Amino acid sequence: MGFGKRIKDRRAELRMSSTQLAEKIGVSKQTISGYELERTYPNPEKLSRIITALDCDANYLYQDFINIETLRKNRNGLTEEEFELIRKYRLLNDHGKFVVSQLAAIEYDRMLDGLERRKS
């Protein structure tokens, strides 16, 4: 899935028409079509507006352009397992990220409760 498809899919998730997105970022409907068909790419200012309008981040839109091996080499102290979990998390849609976040919060609270019981 490429940059343009991600814009189109995210727009569909939000039930936003191409006209609505165009109005939000200050371009024509044809410009949105060009982005989604990957005939043209937004300049940094327009990209920032797209990210805001679609409530997503640049990693989501550009993940196909990121060299995974380079990221693996520069993973800032993450284990391979942690790196893979983060990579998979970034591929999730908003619902998936919500579920993971809720599960992590529940597990974290459970762990803290266990630590508190040990102290008592």
C-alpha cells in the first residue's frame, strides 16, 4: 500500500470525501486525486495539513518509503522483539491501536498492583 492509498483509506475511515479533505487543507479536489493516485506529492506545508486533517502521522503515510533494515540497525536500545512489536503497532488502524493501548494499560496496572502487594 502506498502513500496515496493510505490517504484514501484514512479519509474513508473518517468518512471524509475528497472535497472535504481538499477544503480542510486548502487545495482542489483534483489535487487530492493527484495525491491519492500518486501523480503528485504534497509540499511540507500541505503534508502537515493532511496529517492534521486525517489525524494521523507521517510514519503512517510514508511507511512504505522507510528502509526497515536501517531502522533495525538504529533502534535505540530496543530488542528485536520490542522493535517488531512497535513496527506491527504502527501498521494498525486506530481501533487496533486503541485495543493495544487498553490492553497495555490493564497489564501495566496489574503489574503495579503486584509490586504493591510485595511491599506490604
